[in-house]
Amino acid sequence: MTDNFVWYELCTNDLDGAKAFYGKLFGWTSRQFEGEGAPEYHIQEMAGKGVAGIMPLPEGMPKPFWLGYVGVDDADDAIEKAKAAGATVHRVMDIPSVGKIGLLTDPQGVGYAVIQGYSENNSEAFDQAKPGHGNWAELHSPDPAAGFNYYAGLYGWTKGQTMPMGPKGDYQLIQADGVDIGGTMRVQPNGMHPSWLYYFGVPDIDKAVALINANGGQILQEPAEVPGGAWIVQLTDPQGAMVAVVGPRK
């Protein structure tokens, strides 16, 4: 089995505001994580299943952001292989009752994390069949071909369909175990900076747009249809973190 994203984490400067926004948008409920030596950390649950965490913005970070965690069998080995492949290792942590975590930046400058002890076998965060869960991960890279090769080499991902987008270049679907889990594309001029963009499922895209607008979020584009009949919306939450939603139009 190849590796996949198993956890999502929002680092923000307004915990209460973020919990309220995502609670209304997705129906998440929040509980304090009580792990030994844990910082202020809030688990977000959908129908009793943990899907994400919300924590204070680390000192020195300029703005709120979402971080995705790839589940690995051996964090030390994964971190060493990432470093050998050109990644920058920022921090390695052992968290009791959770596992070992590595905070990384890929060779193209995109941040993400790896985690040992929380894999596809015990994670319920990524589920393309359930609203409120992680559904898609999109790599916006200055060199998408090199970016794909980096992650494919480390985590076993393979290429799905390649979709030409004209002047924007190609959109390359990413597969894990034969299932499309995301895509990669070139960072556009005056667009978002190199980063992963995480999509969460919603049951009705138009209702999601209404909830975003009513609760302080900012829509970055009108709903766009994607292959398969789903619709997507990219947005920033009230604190400025970029995220996206995907679901049907009813």
C-alpha cells in the first residue's frame, strides 16, 4: 500500500474564530486534545471521526495555513530519504500517544509533514465518500514535474490522467493504489504561492458557498465543474488560510 495524506492541521491566529467557521461550514465539532505534554490543540470531528486539528499559529509564521500529513511506516527513514531527495527538514518531534512527526519543505519550496504511528489503517481524515472529510490534495509547484517525481519516489504515488489546461500547463492527476487522490499543476503568475491546497467534501456546493459568505470567508472563484461531475470552490477562511471544498451541485 502506498502512502497518503492521513491528517490535516490548521495553524491559525484565532482558534475560536476558526473553530466556529469550520463548524458551520462542515458541521465539525471540536474537542481539546489531552495528550501528554501537548500544546493547545483542538481535534475537529465529523460524526465522531477525527478529521483535522486546529492549533495556534507558530511564532514567526506570517499568516494562517493548512498543513497536510503523509502517513509513513518509519518517520526516521522517511525523513532521511526526503532529505537525500533535496527536502529541507525543519523539525522532528515525538508526541506521546500520537507518533513521530517531521516538518518538511520539498525541493520546490512546498511545506508538508510526515507522521509515523497514524497511517491509513487508523486514520479517518481522508474519505472521498464522506462530507467534512479530506477529499483531494493539489500541489501548486514552480516545477510540477519535479514535484511529482519527488513525492512519487518517496511515497509510491503514480500518474493518473494528464489534463491539458492551455497556457496554464498540464494538470497531472496523482494516484495512490490506483485511486485519484489529488493533482499537481504549475504555480500561476500572481496566483497562490507554492503550496499544497487541501479540499474537503461538502454535500452541496451552493449551500457551502452561502455558508462561506455568511460566516466571514472569502470566495476566490465562482464554483467550477471538474471531471466526474463535482464542483469546486477555493476560498480563504476569515483568518486568511486558503482551503477548498468539493461536492455536487444540486
